[in-house]
Amino acid sequence: MKGYKKMKVDDLDPSTPLMSQFQQKNGPVTLINTIMVPRELMSEFLATFQEDASFMKASPGFISAQLHRGTADSQLLVNIAVWESTEALFAAFSNPAFQAKASQYPDGIVAYPHVFEKIAVDGVCVA
């Protein structure tokens, strides 16, 4: 993907690339980004994440974000960010200022971003 010079960004579901998801007019949406970060790069990753997440947090349409790390010294992180719409998420993602920040991630990191919507499951989940 354009903008990510060092971090590899790949599609979690190859049948539905991230850019095609941005074409949908949905909202609210949740971006779930699963990220593989080598242990020796964790501190550098977190410092860069703080910068680009701060940019996203200040962007129109941003609702919330939470970063999770796998237990037992896992190398996996999951960023869960809620947005008012795919349009707002795409506007922030494609902003040159965000792309510049995102290009600062170190080599060796792989991210798998995917956009989701809530669905209802009778008696269990509400949409």
C-alpha cells in the first residue's frame, strides 16, 4: 500500500482488500488491525503508534481506539478503532500527514487492517 515504506501492510481477507472496503458507505465501522511486531521492535513500534494514533484521534469522525497485546510476551498486537463512517476513516487514512507518520514504522512489522460492522445475533449481540 502506498505510504507504508517499511511496515508491510497485507490484506487479512484477500477477497476483500482494504481499499475496496473504503469504497463502501458504511457507518459506524470498526477498524481492526492485527499487527505482528518482533519483540525487539516493540518499543519503537509503540512510540510510532502513539504519534499516528494521536493524528487519527484528532481526525473528524474518530470515535475511539484501544490497543491490545497478546498475553505471554506475544508479538501480536490488535488495534481496534471505531469510526463514524468509512468515509471518515478513509479521509484520515489517506491524509498525507498520516501517511508520512505511518511511513516511520520500522522494517519487520506486518499489519493486517480490516474494516468491520456490527451485526446482530438473536439473543447474543445487537447491531
